[in-house]
Amino acid sequence: MLVTVLSSFEIAYVVVLSVWIILQKRSPVATLAWILALSFLPILGFVIYVFIGPRRLWRKRMRHAMSRTIVRDHAAATSSSNALTVPWRTQLATLALRTSGASLAPAKEVLVLNGGRECFDAIERAIQQAKSHVHVLYYIFESDVTGTRIRDALIERAKAGVRVRLLVDAVGSPLPHYFVRPLLEAGAEFSSFNPVIAGRLRPRINFRNHRKIVICDGSIGFLGGINIGDEYDETITKKEAYRDTHMMIVGSAVRELQYTFLEDWNFATGHVVKDKHLFPEPEGNEPQIVQLIPSGPDLDWEPIQNAFFTAITSADESVLLTTPYFVPDEAIFVAIMTAALRGVDVQIIVPARSDSRIVSAAARSYYDRLLAAGANIYEYPKMIHAKTMVIDGKAAFVGSANMDNRSFRLNFEVNAVVYCPRAIAKLEGMFKEDRLKCRHITSRARNKLPLVARFAEASARLLSPLL
């Protein structure tokens, strides 16, 4: 009798939860995976689902979407209409606007920053010159030499009466109290984004804020791939330093970056920032065009993934892609492959070995099909952390998003699409310099791989939705 009751209960449990999951209309693979997990791990599977499954995501989406609404409503009074157009693929700009809410914006200056030292020098100068406020948001902010340097610059400004706000991801930056205390004593504000119980263990938990943002006086902004840490500074870690790319924007386009920071700050702290100098009036001519695209699990679409797909499928001549984690979803993989088959010059630079062996193995599982389609793949000899893409020499992406499912759907990211000839030319030049240091991957070399290596790559690829 007891066995019959338990069996009936288990059947009802599986049926009810299966209907619940199916109604969420997620991908078939993800839906089946959750149903199997809940069926074969009745208790453990349910606990995991409650804490990190779609239900958890929905609660966080609602909270962050509310922050977005509050901040946008507050800033609406200072917003101005934007009728800018771009000379290349207006559909890309339209798509980014409709999926993320970010419009094309003018900028006085757009500078590409090559490497950690150049980036940190520029950030420190901008902080030192700030008069009103400094807003800083990072996924990783280390308490090392570089982190102390930037922190001390923030402390100096806070003591001078500048409003300083530092927001870090709770998992990416478990900063010790002794490191944060001087900031607070100087009058700066500090908060952690989306804290978790095991934050200091740095687990791979979803819904992380992977953005890297600095905003000074609402008119100078930084974004890109460079975190705050010694591993990015070639003058400290020498030959082992990560090769990375960042960007500095001056002018009205910083407004969108400010929105993004304020939304995240409101989500983390529950406070709406109402400083009157958040959105200064533009000064002088602003000839450059930029579109800043925030993306995250709080949005109904995947703006950066959609923008990548649109740009790649729109390419006529070339796609120059650099990414540290190349684990594309099926749509992006097909877009890249078909671009190569159409005769587009597709070139991809990835690290020979990233900071994750599983990710490196998964990335190599895509090589054979891409090579067969005519793409060129290059492996950089050390960790290359840049996340850039240049399309036809007419548009370019720089930002925090990797070419993987985590960046497309699970993390909060921000990328810039730039239409500035000088910035695009520099990115192309940097790509060519990086390519000279790479090993060109060939089908002949791949055909010599032993079965064990191929099996390891294929097995790692099974984890691609989680990487």
C-alpha cells in the first residue's frame, strides 16, 4: 500500500512539474534536461530548480526590470531624441534599439585602449579629474597592486567631495573588508551585486554582473574586457599578462552607460541616485556614432547575441573575431559557418589555452566544421581576453560579452557597437598584430588528432550551455 501511494505521489510530482516547466517555453534541450533532473533526482533536483532554475531567474528579472524602469523614468526628463543614422546596416541599429532600448548616440571621442597599462592609466587620469561623481562597476576588482591603485584614486576623489560609488559582483569580487573600509571612511559608497551564500568560493553561479564600467562626471565612460587586476597589466605580470582591449568614450553616448550603471546600482542597493550632474549637456561637436547595448537575464530578448547574429549574417567582406571563450550557441555557430561558406573572410582568434581547460576543449570541437566552411582560426600563445569583432571594416564591437551562452543569456553584459573609422581601423590593426603571434590552425593538423583528444573535445562540448 505504501509503495503504491509513493509511486502515485511521484507520478503526480513529475507530471505537475513537467507541465510547469513546459509552459515556460524554454529550449527543448533545456526543458528535457530539467524534466529528467526532477524525475531522477526528486528532492535534490527540486532544490536546485528552486534556487537556480527559471523560477529564480524570473524573480531576479522582475527585480532588475523594476530597477530599469525606475532609473529610466527618473532620467526621462533630461533625455533628448536621437535621429542619428549610420552608413552601414541600419537594421543592426534598429534591432539593438528594439531589444535593449539603447539608441544610437553621438560622441565627441572614441578611443580604443590596447592592454591593461594603457587602460588603467586612462581610467586613473579620468578619476583624478572628476568634479561631480565617479561610478565604477566591475565583475572582478582585485585587492592587488592594480586594485589598490584604482581604489586609492577613488579615495582621493571621495575626500575631495566627489560622489564615488563602487559596485562589484559578489562572486567575481569577494573583496576583503580591510580593502573596502578606507573607501567607506573617505565617504564613498560601496555595494555588491547579487550576493550568494558561497560567494567567497567563487562558484560558477548564474546571473552574475560581468560588466566593466567606469563613468566620470557623466561625460567620460569606459567599457570593455579589462577587469581590475594585476594579470591585465603587462608592466606587472610581464609576458604572462592577459592581452585585452578596452574603450574610452567621451560625450553624449556616455548617457547610456550611465543608465546601465544606475539600473545595476538601484538593483543592488534599492536606492535611486538623483544627483543633478548625472546627465550633463553635450559640449562641442560630437562627430562619432556609438550604440551601447546592455544585455542580461532581465530582458525578454538576448540583445548582444541578436546583434552578433545580425552583424555576422550581414557581412559582405570580412568578420574579424577575437574572443577568449569561443563556445557559440547554434545560431551564432551557423551564422559564422554560413558567412564563411558565402565567401566572407572569416578570421577567429582564440587563446591556445584559456583559463579553463574545459572551455578550450569545447572551443576546439567547433574547429573542424568552421575550417571545412573556409574560416581561418588562429590560436594566441597566451591568454587573450579581448572581446572584439570587426565587420567589413565598417562596424565594430567592443565589450564584456564572450561568445558563449553564459554571456548571451545568464550574465549582465554591455557592449559597444562603434561606427568610428579611426577606432575601427585601430581594432583592425590590433587584430592583425595579434594574428602574427598566433598559430594558424589547419585541417591537416586537426586530422592528426588522436581519438582520445577528439572524444575529450566532443565531451566538453556537451557542457557548452553551462560554460
